[in-house]
Amino acid sequence: MTLRNIGFIRTQLNGIPLPLEVVAFGPGVDMLKRDSVVHAGLRSAMRDGVRFVACESSMHARGLKRTDMYPGVNFVPLGVAEIVRKQREGWSYLKP
């Protein structure tokens, strides 16, 4: 659903540059795993400039290491703190 929504946003903006970042935490980090069923969508979105960020706290709770994650994924210690920081900077938060 997240990747589909990203596609809809990019289509509606019709070429208007807009930074997009997905901060995954809790069970959402599974979508960023190397063997994720949506890895083709991740690759495509990354090529289009979408940044994906995984919460290391959530990864640790799920027994995941950085090497388990899809190449190009970025990391933050705590995903919810990253979301709060981004909102303070003026970013919008969209929850799928």
C-alpha cells in the first residue's frame, strides 16, 4: 500500500520535484528486508529518488541486522523520533 501511495503522489504531482521519505518502524521494517516481496517496487522507487529509512530499534526487536535489509536503505536509531524530527522541519506525515 505504501509503494502504491507513493506512485499515486508522484503521478498527481506530474514531475513537480518533491522529496519523499518512508520511515519504517515496527512490523513495517519487514517491507525493507532484502528478501521482501516488494523489492522490485523498492528498487523502482529508489531509482525515482524516494528515500527509505529503517528504525534500528524495530530491527533489533525483530532480530534483523543491516545486512538483512535491501541495499540502499538508510537507518535511524528510532523511527518515531525521526518522524517527529521531520515534522518539526515541516515535513508532512502520511500514514498508510
